[in-house]
Amino acid sequence: MINLILEKAFDHIQNWAKFWFGLIFIGSILNAFIEKFSFFQIIPNVTFWAFALGGLIGLVAKFRGAWL
């Protein structure tokens, strides 16, 4: 039972790796970049939008099959 759950989890992570990379890594970079500039502070939920953009970039890369 545990092996089946772990296998499904690893398959999911492997199949959606580009999305998770975009969400976590690119989202973090965008968030750090945005927080350095004061003119972005007027945008509500700026951290959410940074990670949402990172996730969107990862989702596009997943369905295209390549980053560029």
C-alpha cells in the first residue's frame, strides 16, 4: 500500500517536474526580484502573483515540452 502511494507520488512529481520547477524556483526568483523594487509594493498580493507567474511559465514549459 505504501509502495503504491510512493510510486504514484514519484510518478506525479516526475511528470510535472517542469511545472514544480517553475512554481518553486522561478517563482522564488521573481518574488525576490519584485521585493527589491519599491514600485511593485503597490500591487496587492505581490508574492502570490510572482509564484503564479512562475507556475504559469512552468505549465507552459510542461505542455510545450521545452523551456524555450
